[in-house]
Amino acid sequence: MIRRLALCLTLAAVLVAAGLVHAQTSADDFSALPPSEQRVLSSQRDAWQKLTPQRRNRLRAGAQKWLAMEPEQRRGARERFQRWQGLSDSERTNLRERLAAFRGLPAVQQQRLRRTYQAYRKLPARERQLLRKKWRALPAEKRAKLRDERTLARERRRAKGDNAVRARRAERKKK
């Protein structure tokens, strides 16, 4: 996902700058441009033509998203792309797996994780470092047990909420 977004943003920026997003891919008329830009556009056009039609459509969509972004959003996207470029293959694989697992969660749980992460990010760097250190120092079994306990607690809260909903429905039916 991140790699795809980064590629889309990079190519979209080039294509937008080159004016190729809305142009026909077979157009060769760059004569109104300075020679240096003609060479760049020509090489970009060649790269564009090598893409499959499906990939071109994705990049066009990415270009539209890029154009719709605020400058701050674009800066953030560039920073994420640079961080992605700095990751090793194993780190990228790990990130892809974690993202796939996150997407598999119910929307409510995704939102809860986002809030938790945002709260974590607001902590001072030293506190975050200490929390990570404490978590990693725990034996794998203990970490798994804590995860399981949190899951059970969540399920209990949900069940309790479901029971309350059932009780309210039963009350309504009585009336």
C-alpha cells in the first residue's frame, strides 16, 4: 500500500508537471518547450507508454488525488515515501503484513487503534522509548497473554453492551 502510494505520488507529480495526465499518450508535440524540458518529457512519455493501461489509470487517479492534496498533506506523503525508501526488505514485508492485519480488523477496532497510537505519539520521546523497552523486555508468552487478556476484556465489554441492547429491545417489545 505505502509503496504503491509512493510510486503513484512520484509518477503523478512527474506526470502532472509534464502535463501528461490529461494529454494523449501518443502526443509528441513538445516543440513549444525548452529543449531540456523536451528531453525530460520525452523520456517520461516513453516510461508512461511502457506502463499497462491499468497502471496508467491508477496513476491518473493518483495524480488527481495529489492535485487535491493540501501542501501539508503532500509534505507528509513525501516524508512517508522517504521513510519507506529507507526501510530494509524485511521491514517492508513486516509493515505490509501489519497493514494487511490492520485492514482485516473491524472499523471500530481500527479506530480504537488509531486513537491509541495517536495518544502514544503525543507522549514525550523518552516515555515512548521506555514503553517500547519495557514491552520488548517482557517474555513472548507474557506479551501474548496480555494481548489475549485485552482481547477477552474487549469481548466482555462488547457482550455486556450486546446484553444491554437486548434488554432495551425486550423492554420495547413489552410496551
